Amino acid sequence: MSALHAGDPASFAADVLDEGPAELEYVPGVASRRPTKTCAGGALIRDSTGRVLFVVPTYKAVLDIPGGMTEEDESPKAAALREIREELGLSLTLGPLLVVDWTPRNGVWRDCHQFVFDGGVVDDAVACDPELEGVSYLTLDEARHRIYPSLHRRLTLALAALESGSTRYAEFGREV
């Protein structure tokens, strides 16, 4: 796996070459005037009883799922895998994409595409990152008042996608 993507490095390099040179701007400067969106990749990891794994960050008052923001030219899946290694010391193989959720601008944070992948079942996760106080396995009902409402909605959709086998698209956690 490369730092840019979660796939085969040789295939990725060949695909980049096959794509050819970048197309020219049809109006000079238009590309630099386009909005910049942020992107994040996370994983829905459960224990054998079905509870969801949440990380307990030191830098904010709410729980989150393992994952994080993409770095420059990094795919959402690669970001999720990188953050899971950094936060939990785990090298997982992520399953299918469960949810793509667009979240609007909020304060200093730009609007964002949030990707949630199936992280599978892990019963013994522990925090190994100084940015985390620990981890907690909770049902969504138990977590409801400890996570953002939009994350609760997103994870409800992720669990439904896991059960149905169909990826969900949402805006601010609401399926559209």
C-alpha cells in the first residue's frame, strides 16, 4: 500500500500513466478558483457483540470513530488505514464502503466528504496514540449523547448498509 491510496502501487502507477497528461484549463485560472473540499476516511469497527468501537480523543469533548482527515493527494481509504495504524496500532483490511456523507461548513472547518468503510470485528482494540485517552465499545444508543448528532445518523446508516449490502449516500447524516 502506498501513502496515496489503498490499492496495488504498481497498478496505481500504471493507471496514472494511462490517464495521460492533465487536461488544460478551458478558462485560465478557473482551477485555482474552485472551492477546496476536505475529505475524511473512517471505519465502522465492531466487537463480537455488535457494539461500535469509538476513540476517545484528548483534543475534543466528543467520541469519534477510528479514522481521520486525508492528507494531500491521499485517498479516503488510505487515510482511514493510516489513522487506524496510528491510533490503534492495527493493520486492518477494510471491507466495502458503507456511507459517503457530505457535511456542511461549520466554523473554521470546510465542507467535507466523509467516507465510512467496514472495519470488521475487532474485540481487543486499545489506544496507542497520545492524541487518545482510550477507546470504548458502545451501542449507538449508549453513544448518542457522547457523539455529534450527524455522526450518530451516519453510523445508523453505516449499520443499515452493512446489513443490506448497499452503500448509502447522505448529507449531514441524512440519507438522500
